[in-house]
Amino acid sequence: MPELPEVETIVRQLAPQLEGYRIARAELRKSDVLRRVSKARLLQTLRRNTIEEVSRRAKHAVLRLASGHRLIIQPRMTGSLLVHERRLTAAESKYAVLICTLDDGRRFVYRDVRRLGTIWLLDDTGWAAYTGRIGPEPLEETFTPFVFAERLRTTRTAIKKAIMDQRRVAGVGNIYANEALFDAGIDPSKPTHRLSLAEFARLHEAVVDVLNRAVAASGTTVRDYRTGTGESGRFQFELRVYGRGGQACVRCGKRLATTHAIDLRATTFCPRCQR
């Protein structure tokens, strides 16, 4: 499902297309994606409201509205966010969940084939509580090795599971956890509280580096993910361990191993480089 680099790519592309534009009409075709907001209140709030800012928090796209509300969309595995210059074709309209027609006639569409994503509408109080439950952003300058270690060092869970905990660190999912741990040379199953300061420092550097490289490549498309312009990402061509179980390690040549024992997800690692 889209992680930090994918959602960051989407919001960077959507921001210039949406910021400063007013929503003339809004249509919600499926209500099962809503969280803590009714269909009626969502549509009433969106109509004639202006989109002031498009940003990201963790794996969520955040649209700040002139009314002070924030429309939060987490696209997850099969969702996409696109702006269409014209009326939607039948194929584009199929699986459309939310359609916001802008005052210049363009259409901002949240499309989700399996409707695994979610839509939230929060006021300032709700937003403060929502964002307060999420850990620091890895791409911000304040995300230092010290902050990283402080968020993690007290837990005894496996380090891979710890860096994917959104309450500790924002935006890191399975793909980039696999990649960062390989780059840092750390066993994904190692208990977090047993990492040395040097290992925390290496892992901090690896997390930041792999996320930045993935953003530069517009994210990773394994199957469904598309950018804010409908294109595939390119970072799948740079993956060193994720999805490569049974293949040779790019460093030492040993066969990469895959296990589901850590967090029930596919964890691929090098038994030699990550001992």
C-alpha cells in the first residue's frame, strides 16, 4: 500500500492543481470509506469551500480547507487521487468514490477499486488529536538520530516492527522497512532495545536515505500505485531486498531469505549481511 514516498509524490503533484481553487460541487458515491463523518456533513462542508493547502501526514493526503477543516484521505492499496481536465470517461468514473468539481470545471477524484482507503473530515480539535497520535516525520530536519533513538529505544519488539509503528515514526511501511534495514546491515528480528547507538545512527541514516531516494523516483509501483498524474513509480527498479526472496544478495551473493514470522508480512533479508 502507498507509504510515505508514494503519498508525498501524489501531494506534490496535486498541490499546484488544487491549492486556491474552490469546490463547486461534491459527490460521494460510496459511504463505507468514511470515518467519523456522515455523508451529509462531508458534502455540506466541501461544497463552496476553498482548498488552501495540500500536504501529507504519514501515509495520508491532507487537504486544508478555508473553513478550517481538513479532508484526510488514505488511499491504501487500490486508491488513487487524480485531477481530470474534462468530464470523466466511463472507465475513469468506474470505482470513483469521491468527485469534487472545482470552480473551473476540473474534477478532483478519489478512486478506489476495492475501497480499502479511508476519508476523514476533521476540525482543528480533531486534527490536533489525530496528528498527535502519529510519530515524527522522517523527512523533516527535526528528525535527528537522537529523536529517532528516543522514539524507539524503550520497546522490546523487533526493530522492523518498531519502525513501522506509526506512533513512533511516520510513514514507513513494509517496503522501506525492508530496504532500510538491509542498507543499515541490521537483522529485522533484532529486539529494538538491544540496538547500539551506532546501529540506531546507521538505521536513521538508512531510513532517511531510502525515503528520499524513493521520493526522487516517484515511489514504488508493485501493482496498483499510481502517481498524482496517473503514472507508475520507478523505485521498484532500485529495490535491493523487497520482493527478491531467493535471489542473490547484491552485496555478498548469498541467497536472500524471506520470513513472515516477524509481523506476518514478507520480510526479506540477507542472512550474511544482516546477522
